[in-house]
Amino acid sequence: MSTRTTLHSSQAPTGTKALLFAAGLGTRLRPFTDEHPKALAPVNGKTLLQRNIEYLKAFGIFDIIINVHHFADQIIDFLEQHNNFGCRISISHEIEQALETGGGLKYASWFFKDQSLPFLVMNVDILTDLDLGKMLQDHLVHRPMATLAVTDRISSRRLLFDEENILCGWTNQSTGETILPRNGQGQLMPRSFSCVHLIEPQLLRILPGDGKFSIINSYLELAKDQIIRGYRHDSDLVFDVGKPEAILEAEKYFK
């Protein structure tokens, strides 16, 4: 199977920052994560962490904060051994417990203090060829509180967007559970979240939740009064490399 080449439409504005979530326990990747952090799982000889740092660099993003918890020292040592891959990297060490996506963002919010530009957030175990330049352009045109990369791929839990791509709710298609904090325009469309988001700095001041919590729950609460948009990228590759079989599939595309 042939590989795909990413074509970058544009680069991020100078000074754009990013957060990589790498603190999770990675239980789906056992037995590897019994002795290593999931961020160091290899895909064709390159760790997930290296691949995503290089992905961000390809769009001109060099200021990165990485949250760590599970085998944190291994991640820190890996970065030191590779001179941070030419980036300016900070560490947000969640010492007592992994704080999940919402808590992790809040704990690392100091890194984005005094920022005026939107910043990027993504999970370290996601591999994608999404064009961040195009996504940034879309975000800057609409300037919502956050833009979430989404596709039409099948998954059990999906976000619900209206005809204007505004987040209105969430549904578990296995159980039928649905949350609808916002009345949308027209028919609601289910989309799967790619775990890549662009966030306005002011969201950090109103982010609901404390301690350990999910950013999705916060987005749903904010959706009542704030605009959170979806950005569709159905033609792009997206791999949640959280299971050994997913790594084998990703290796067909990421050489």
C-alpha cells in the first residue's frame, strides 16, 4: 500500500503554540505501556512523540508544551537525547495523577498566558495528515472559541453539529444516550472527533471543570453560550494509535 504525502497550504502564524497530550496510562497498548509511556511507542522506527513533533514543525510550530505522567522521566530523557528535535519544549508534569484532557489543559494553561493567537492541542497517539494550515485559516475566518477537527468516520461516540458546523451536542450511538445543550440550525449531523483542536486563549479563563476532567464535557457545557465549530477533513488520514493493531495499520501509511 502506498504512502500519502501531506501538502501544506500554509504555515501557522509566527508564535503559534501547541500542547501535546502525552500523560495517559495507555492501557490499550499493553504490554508496551507496562514499562514505557505510550508516547514512545514506535511506528516504523519513529516514536509517536517524534512523529507529532515533526508534524507540528512542518507547519512552523516550534513552541510546544507536553504534559507527562506515566513514565514521565522516559519522555523527558528522550527529548533531551534528541535536543528537543529543534523545538522550544516545555513540560507540564502531572505528578500525582493524569488529569485527562480538560484537567491537563487547565494545568498547562500558564504556557499560553498573554497569548493572542489561537493555539493547537492534540493527542500524542493520533497520527494524521490533516492540513493544519487550512484548519487555521478556517478558524481565523470564523474565530469561534474553539475549532474541532472532525470526520464522518464511524465511531460509537460522536459530536453533533448543526448545518453551520456549530457544536450542539454529543451522542453515544451504542447506548442511545444524547446530550443537547444547544438548539442548532436544521438537522444535526454526527461527526467523529479527531482529537485535534484550535483554541482561543480566552477559553482558558472560562473553562469549566477542575482537577481531572474531560475537555469534551467542558466543550458541551460551553456550547450553551459559546460558539464551538467543527472543521471537517474527511479525505485525510486519521489513526487513533491506541492499540497494537492500530499501529500495524498506521505503519502502512506512515513510513
